[in-house]
Amino acid sequence: MTTSKSTQPIAPECIVIKLGGSMLERLNEEHIANFKKLQEQGMDLIFVHGGGPAINKQLAKNGVTSTTINGYRVTTEEAVGIVQSTLIGQVNPTLVHQLNKSGITAIGLSGYDNLLSCTFLDKETYGFVGEIKEVNSELIVTLLSNGITPIISCIGCTEDGIPLNINGDTVAGKVALAMKAKSLLLVTDTSGIKIDGKVHQTATISNINTWIETAHIYGGMLPKVTAALDCLAEGMPSVQIVGENLEGTTILQQGVFA
């Protein structure tokens, strides 16, 4: 279970928004206006971002191959340096600049900023992929209390400073849990969970477990629903997997799915 270093009160109206790499390439003023509306409603926002397309481009440029297992990128020692430089050096500052330019005061963070305490997830299987043991929520609270929106890239490191690639959905879920967020929005290039060609507007924990068992949910959607189930297990009322218009599937503790 994710723990937090903070003994201070956690912001009660906090929303964690995870932006997938493909979504970042299409991010525009209309999307940002939707985020600003949430702020105007009194919500504190925390962004977590991936960077798959940009990472793939840099890996290919350097002749480094990459595979995935269960939705996680298998990351070699050579690849993790490219992932680190791409996320921290390119993707994160571009997003921070875009948000600041649009009126959302933002600052970039990664696991190297005393934010995420990590270990290897399973080095034999995934290589340099991280598992989050602790989130420094006190740092996030300090930023939010000063009107600064954290923009978190999904790079962590060991105690010795070894870089670790972490799935963005996993980071978003762990941050949401540590911050006791009101909601978690996983924004992706698909408008929710699609089963047999149909996007379901709502789903329950039971539905999700069944769809995993029957292999209707697989690949990149697995980390998303895993993050959702972890948050629901800790008492979050719902998690949303949505498209760029912020509409898609709401996963609930219980209820009837549509």
C-alpha cells in the first residue's frame, strides 16, 4: 500500500489527471480550458504524464528495441537513460510551458525531486522498471498550498540514484492514493473501456475482474484498470478512464454497468 511522508492535512478537493503520451501530442487550448474549469470549481489539480510516442521515437533514433509485457515497457539499462532524458528533458518541460502559457501555474517534477521512493519492480522480467514504495505527499501539498500545479513525469530512482521507468497509470494511482484525491482521471486516446466494440459508460470492480479473467482487458489497458482497482480498494468512490473530451468509463465500487 502506498504511504505518505506527510502528517499535514491533505487537500480534500484534489484531482489527479494522467495524460497519456498520445494525448500530449494533441493537447490544445480547449483541453486546457476544461482543466481550468476544474480549478475554477475549487479543485486542486495534479498532472502525471507519460511520453510513449516521444520515447519510441528516441529509442528508434538510437537503434534501441523495446517490448511490452502486461502493458509495461521492458526497459534495458540503455533504454532507461533514453526514457529519462526524453521525459525529463523534453516531454515534461514542454507540457509545463504549455500549461503556464495558458494560465495554469505549473512546475515539473520527477522521482528525482524527492517525490517517489522506488525499488525495482521485477528486474529479471521488466528490467529497469520501478515500483513505488512511498510518495512524498508533503511536497505536493506545499506546492498546491502555494497555488502551484505539480506536473509529474513517470521516472523514479532507487536510493542509489539508478533511474527507473514507471508506468504512468501506476504513478497516477499511487499519487492519487497518497493525496487522498477526490478523483483520478486517466486520459487516454480511447474513450473508455471498450468490450466487444462497445464503450461502457460505467463499470464495477466485479465487471473489471471478469473482463481481465476473460482477456477482454489486456495490454496497455491493464495498468489503467489496476491503478483504478487499487484506488477503489482504498476508498476512492470512482475512477474515470476517459478520452480527450474527458468522457468515457466511470469505474465504481458497485452498481449497474452500461
